[in-house]
Amino acid sequence: MSMHTLLQYKWSMMTPEFIVLITALILSLADLWMPNDKNRRPLAWIAVVGVVIALIATAGLIPAKPVSILYDTFRIDSFSKAFKLLVLAGGALCLLLALDYRPKEGLSHRGEFYYLLLCALLGAMIMASSGDLITLFVGLELLSVSSYILAGIRKTSAQSNESALKYVISGGIATAITLFGMSYIFGLTGTTNLKEMAFEVQKLADSNYQYLLALAFLLLLVGLSFKISSVPFHMWAPDVYQGAPTPVTAFLSVVSKTAGFVILLRLFITIFAAAPAHGKDPSSLLLSMQNYIAVLAGLTMIIGNTVALRQRSMKRLFAYSSIAHAGYLLVGFAAMSWVMIDSIWFYLLAYVLMNVGAFAIIQRLSDEADSDDMIHFAGLYQRNPLLAVSMGIFLLSLAGIPGTAGFIGKLNIFLGALMTEPGHYMLAAVMIATTVVSYVYYFGVFVQIFFRPADEAASVKLPVGLTVTVVLCAFGTLLFGIFPSLAYQVLAQFEHFGDFLQ
Amino acid sequence: MGNVYANSYLIVFVFLCIGVLLPVGALTLGKLLRPHVPSEAKQTTYESGNNPFHDSRVQFQVRYYMFALLFVIFDVETVFLYPWAVAYNKLGLFALIEMLIFVLMLVLGLIYAWKKKVLQWM
Amino acid sequence: MSSVSLSVYLVLALILFCIGLYGALTKRNTVIVLICIELMLNAVNINLVAFAKYGAHPGITGQIFALFTITVAAAEAAVGLAALMALYRNRKTVHIDEIDSLKH
């Protein structure tokens, strides 16, 4: 490669990544040379500003034609742009949470906290727009390794340490399984470029190859289910969510999950949708594997929603709820209707808003008590009515009550499951049933907030970062719940992600 | 050609069998021949005539791990330097600059560790 | 002179992977678990390099991929050990079944 070819690339397409990278570098250097006793909180504002600028830059790239640079390893298509918007929005909101994170024993590594979040975000962005297995893998690991450290950033808290260790171990196993699957696909196609893979994979009609390809598919599905915390790799979520600092929990449940779906969709649609299937009926390997994904989606919804019923810890409750939401999202994937990516995108948008908002309030109440038991929510309505109403909105949205973004998201996925030929009635039924079950625990929290007497009378004051988050999230949840067409207009610019495979 | 290879594998296999059988055979034979009269004094750990006084496992200072961790990271980064060095003549100046940027990143990491006082033996 | 065929390497990698997975899921000592994860990642490397050398489409990409895997595995192991060290300072144990403070 010479200087000339290097300058030919459209580097402007990578602007958002560069902005996040440079912000992270500036923060790390600033943190290194700042005196030890200086407060690190202003650094968080720099990080938030950097991410918001990156968000604007991404939005500015929307009209651009799909291109791929650096020998097709980095591609900007509507899929990557759409999901990068989500990831960046989620990242900015989590940074606002991190700004006002005040654990009981203080946070001695506040500087690291912020730029590790940025590094994780960068990993998620690279995943969203990579066109090559190697970059996909490096992005995935940048996200994972940063999150491992983030989960254990409270160095002196045994719970945080434990959460980090459990996350590393289950993450390591999942990475190894994913990679093992990747190595088989690489072996069958002889390339790591996704586009060439899709081309090569069409030639593999021999049943031996089919067998290996199906094995690779299952390995990838199992390995990637870790990132989206769905069955069979969901057991880490409650422990890690509970022990990790709350902003990190929010990050894991929102940004990490979005990134997980990004890699899932990117890999499976590009490679396995093109692969021929052995049987006579289905037209591609992906379609022939549809039943397995549907079973996993069903199990994820059932396990997440039923185990959540007996949780007292708010973060554990939200961990199981997040498993359940991964199940709903998998329904969208398993149905494989033509609105699949659109409905998943909208659901993730709603999920980012309602979940980060809820975590902001959980963070406020659990930091104060140094415990995240549900009891601290008792009588929130008397202590701060506005906060209680916002939490109510988030809970209603998570439960999927009409008028909220969560409802529209669920409706889209539900309709997607029914509109295919043949319709996935069973899956839709499971979805309805488990949603009804989920009402029980969401309304349990609801009852605590509005109908239980408060332990202490002191009103709850919200620091500025959390206020901004809660207001933005509550506003967004209602806005997209009442006027979903606003989000559809954004989606319309992506034209159903038609340039996905070009 | 294939035959030659198969033959050499055969030799390896024979040696492998001898290597496994010899110690196993010798120890089993010894067990059959020697008298078996255990007593308290015989079963104590033998430490060059001294009385063993604590656990034979020694815990290493946790600081060694810090150096080990740093070493692992920097050691593995050289993995990228080898292919570059092998193909150096073909790649030319541009790759040299790229590699310098890469090494600069590593140096940044080292400075980070230094400033965080990881390199000091406190 | 490929007297050893591709499938032998693949079987080796598969066995190594299964040993690693078994160990990672059953062992008590966290250090052993981390080593087992390395075993699984090395199985991946064998696969990649074997495919790159003897596969249907020989090329250099697989070896490059293996290099990246090695580096990332090292980073992961370093973070894992660091997390273990932090935990050991607080809890004085490396046994997985004793690390159970996070339960409902």
C-alpha cells in the first residue's frame, strides 16, 4: 500500500470513529497528567460533548452513498449508520449517568471510567460498520475487554470484583466459541471479507460442507447469545448487572446488547442467508435454522420473565427484564419478515430510552442507600413526585403499555412475526403470554413507588447529569410512543436497509 | 515418499511406547518386590534432613504478577512486528511509518503504566 | 509434502477445544479456568492456521487472523488475571464456588 492509495480513501466516512477515538485519547492523557487531588468529573463533560459531536457527524453522514474503504474492511451503509446512531445515543446517556455516579466509598479511577466507556463505545461503532471478520472481531473484543474492566472499576468493592471476574470468564468462553465458529466459516470460504464470504458460501452445496456450516452457525449463535444475554448464555447477566457500577450496568444492557444484535444481524444475514441449505424446502441455511432461533427466543422470554418475578434487587430484576427483552428482539430476528431490521432498530431505540432512564433513577436511589433493594423505591411518589412519574413512564414502556415507545416496538415485532408466510403464531403467543407475566413484576415496582409509605421523608434531589438523562429519556419514550412516525421518518431514510449486501 | 514418512512415524511410535512402558514397568516391579511396612516417621515429608515446618507451597509476591501482566501485553505485541520485519523489503517506507505509529501506541501504554507507578518496586 | 491431512488438524483442534470447554465449565480454581479459556482460543488458532495452509483456499488471511486472536487472547487473559488479583485482595480466595456473594 502506498501513500497515494491511502489518501484516496474517503476518510471522512470515519469521522465519528475518529472523534470518539480522539476524545478518548485526550481524556486518557489529561487524566494522566492531572494532579491526583483534582476532581475528574469535568472530564465526563468532555466525553459527553465528544460523543454528541460524533452523533451529529453520524447523522450528517446519513445522505451519503454506501461506500467501503480500507479494502472493504470498513463499510458505511445504512445499517451501520442506523445502529451507530443508537449506540452513540446510548453511550452519551450512559456517560451522563457516569458523570453523577457516586458510590459510597468514592471512585478512585474516575478518569479511567470515562475513557474506558469511550473505548467500549468505539468498539461497538467499529462492529457496526465492519465488513470483515477480523475487524468485526477486534471491535467486539475492544467492547468486551473495556466492559470487563468497567464492571470491576470499583476496585475495593468485593461485589464489583466478583462481577468483573464472572464477566471475564463467561465472556472469554463466549469469545472462544464465537471464534471457533468463525474459524470454520473462514476455512470453508477461505476469506474473512463478509462480501466475498457471501459469494463463496453459495458454492458450498456438498452435504459435508453443509454440515460444517451448520455447526459454525450454531457455534456463532451460542457465542453471540452472550453479548445479547439470551439463552443459552444468559446466566452471567444477573450477577454482572448487580455487581457492576450502575452506569456500567446501563451500558451493558443497552449499548452492549445493541452491538450484539448488530454483529448477529450482520454475520447471519450476510453469510448464512446466502448459504444453500441441504433439505429441499428452505431456500437458505438461515431459513432452515429459523426454528432453532425461534426456540431460543421463546426460552429467553420465558426464563427472563418468570425468574424476574422473584427478584428483590432492582438491578437483578432489570437483568432478567433485559434477558426478556433480548427474547422479544430475537422474535423479530426469528420471524425474518422483511421489516426485521426496521422493527429491531425501533425496539432497540425504545429500549435505550426506557432502560437508561430507569437505570438513572435506580442509580440515584441505590447510591444513596448502597443497596439496590426494591424497598428503597417505597414511597418515591411522596419524596419526589416528578421522579416517580418518570419512573412510572419507564416501567409502563418496559411493560409495553399503549402510549409509550415500548408498546410501539413490541407491536412492530409482533406484527412482523405474524406477517410472514407461514406466520409464527406460536412465537407470537409466547410473546403475549410472557408480556402479561412481565406486568406482575413491573407493577410490583409500581406499587412500591406509588402506594407504599416512604421510610424517610427527605425529598430526593437529582444531580444535573441524571436530571438531563431522565428528562430526555422520559420525553423520548412518550414522544416515540405517541408519534412513532417521527422515528419512521428517520427509518425511511435508510430505505429498509436495501444496501446491506451491496 | 509417503512410505518414508510413515516409517519414521512408526519409529517415533515405538520410542513413545518404550518411553511410557519403561518407567511404568520399573515402578510396578519395584512395588511388587519391596516390602510394604508404613509407619508414621516414614510418611513425613523428607526435606534434606530438616523437619518440614510449613506448607510446601510458597505464595509469590503479588507484585510479580504486575510485571508478568505487563510483560504478557508487550511480549504479545511483538507478534505484529515479526511479519513486518520479514516482509520489510517489500513493504518499504510506508510500513515503517505505520509500525512507528504502532510502537508509539505501545510506548504510550508504557508511560501510562509508569505514571500509575506500576513499575516501582514499592 | 502434506502427509498429514487437514482433517487431522481439525480433529486436534476440536479435541483441544472440548478439553478447554470442559475445564472452563467444571474447574474450581479460577486460574485453571482462565488457562482453559486460553486452550479454547488456541484451538481456534490451530483451526485458522490449518485452514490457511491446507484448506480449500490456501492464503495468508488465516494466519493474520490467528495473530489477532493471539493478541486479543493475551489482553483478555491479562484483564482476567487483574480482576482475579483485585478479587483476591478483597476475598482471599481463587475458588469459583466460593465467589458467590452475588445471589438473589
